[in-house]
Amino acid sequence: MRILFIGDVVGNMGVQMIENNLPKLKQEIKPQVTIVNGENATPMGRGITQSIYKRLMGAGVDVVTLGNHAWSNNEILDFIDDAKRLIRPYNFPKQTTPGKGYTMVNVNGSQLAVLNFQGRVFMDNLDDPFTLADDLIAQIRQTTPCIFMDFHAEATSEKLAIARYLDGKVSAVVGTHTHVQTNDARILPKKTGFLTDAGMTGPADGMLGMQPKSVINRFLNQRPARFEVLETGRGVIAGCYLDIDDQTGHTTSIKTVKFLDGQIS
């Protein structure tokens, strides 16, 4: 099976890039499953709303993953339990967190498990993703060996560490959160596909999607600043696509993809 994964959708421009260009991207890549990280999809660049979730699904997305901004828009509490293909990091406290941390997708008779976990280095001190992933993956592998993980984390070392830890147990681990697409797509020794960060979808000329001026001023004066999403200029879609053997769950190919200035690279 072929999976297209698209990194953090940021603001209005990010949602519009998906609506306007995902069909063209899918026509070129021909994925059977399309997964998008939507944790920055609101106009303010934090959280997601029900209408945005429906817009992404209507544009051809199969699963929407989240991250540390999952709860930045309170509206999510009203619909996440009913949104079958919207998942939040699995390692939020189990007893008190709505929603779910993984979902199953039927792909031409085969099952694909899509998991969402969040790192802890330089981020909130959630439950241990390594231990929880072990337990969840052991359970899922009784049903399918095809398992894709969106690991939403700050530290590159933590992203690679969990990928190496789960090498051979999952099909792929792809990082999100830092909004900068990395150049290290590879297949690990036991056939798990890995990419440190898929990048972001939205304003190509911003600073991680934000207006540059306020970010630069923060560095200059060290005072708190309100960051606002850039709404003008070029748009970009960044991510990766990978092929997974339906029988073994092994990744056989993984490549980065970027849509910019009307061109796919």
C-alpha cells in the first residue's frame, strides 16, 4: 500500500493549499491512504475546528492527526469523540482525555493502523511514549503488521530514538512539530521507514508559518510577543510518501515530497 503523509497544516493558507492542490498531488503520487497533521489548522495557527476537520476530509484526507496544540481550540471537546478519523496523541492521560490515539483504515482488504504519539523532550511531560507504544503495538500486530506512526516531537534525537526502538515493530515513524522538512528519509535496518520531520503546509515565506517580524522582534528584545499566521505570499505542501508491503508491514520505499510554486518535487 502507498501512504501519503502531509506535515502540519498551518492557518487558512494551509487548509486552502490542501483543498486546492491535494487532488493534483494525489493524482501524481497515487496514494491509497492520505494522512494529514492538522494541529495548527485554525486561522490563529493553533488547534482545529469541526468545520476545518470536515474541509480536510472533504478534500480527500483519510486521517487527521494532532499534537501539542490539540486542545488549543476548546471546540474540539465537542466533536472529537464523534470524529472517527481524527486522532490525538495516544500518550495524553488515558482516564481524563477525550478522543483516541489511533485508528484503523481498510486499504483494499488490508488493515492500516495509524498512531499518533507525542514526545516529551522540551515539551509537556506526558505519559511515556516508548512503553505505551510497546503495549499498543503488540495489541495491534495481532490484527495487522501495517502500522504508521506520527510522532509529534521537538527533539530530533527523541524522534530517531523511538524509531530505532520500534524498528521492525512498525511500518514507519514520521516526525512532525518542527515545521521544517528534513532530508533524512530512510529505511532502518529492520525495515521501518523513518523521516525526522515531514515539514509544514501553509505559508512558505513565513517563519514556521508565522509572520516574521514578530518572531524576529522576540529574538531582539526577549519580550513576550503574539505570533500571527502569515496570510500572504506563496503556499507550500510538505510531506512524504511511502510504500508498505501489505503482508510483512515493511516499508520498501520512502521519499519526501514538496508542492511549491505549482510544482511537485
